[in-house]
Amino acid sequence: MTQKQLTAIWFLVLCTLIVVSMVGYVWHEKKAMLQQDPVVVLSFNDCVRAGYSMLESYPRQCKTPDGRTYAEEIPEKITYRNSSSNDIVPELPFPDAVIGKNLTIIGLSLIHI
């Protein structure tokens, strides 16, 4: 064999090794991705942490690949009507707290009748 032929053979062997290595790497990565636990998305924050697309809206929304949409919860600002904030001293619920259907307010009223 001539020097040119040996060089061509070594070049082909090297190219084959590179291609086989790349295919093996891609196959391994794809297999690893399929074996990962699926991301459980149950809220807006879960959706954001998972890296899904954010919609530019108010309130902000996050959309999962399967079509579910989660909206960001924005707490309403607490206001006290018909009195000043100096007249009412709430202990519970805390400001910006998320409340359910049943609401109990604990605090003091400093209004003198």
C-alpha cells in the first residue's frame, strides 16, 4: 500500500469513529431523557420552574406542552373602607395571605362609640 492509501484508510477509520461516537452520544442522551420522571405541573409556579412558555398577559400565564394553562394568582390589596388603618389592627389573616371560602378575621377595633 502506498502512503496515500494508508492516509485515506486512517482518515476513513477516524471519520467512522467520530460518526459512531456522535450517534452513541445522541442515543444515550435520548434514552436518559426518556427515563427521567415527568415534570408534575399543578400550579403557575410549577409551570414556570419547569421552563414552559410564558404568555404576556395580566395576570401572567404559563402554558404546558399538552395545552394546560396556569394563571398567576395576584392577591388583592387589603383595604379598610369607612375607617382609617389606625382604627383597625388585624392580626389574621396576614397581608397578602390567600384565603378560602371560610374567613375569620382576628384583630382589634379601636373605634370608640
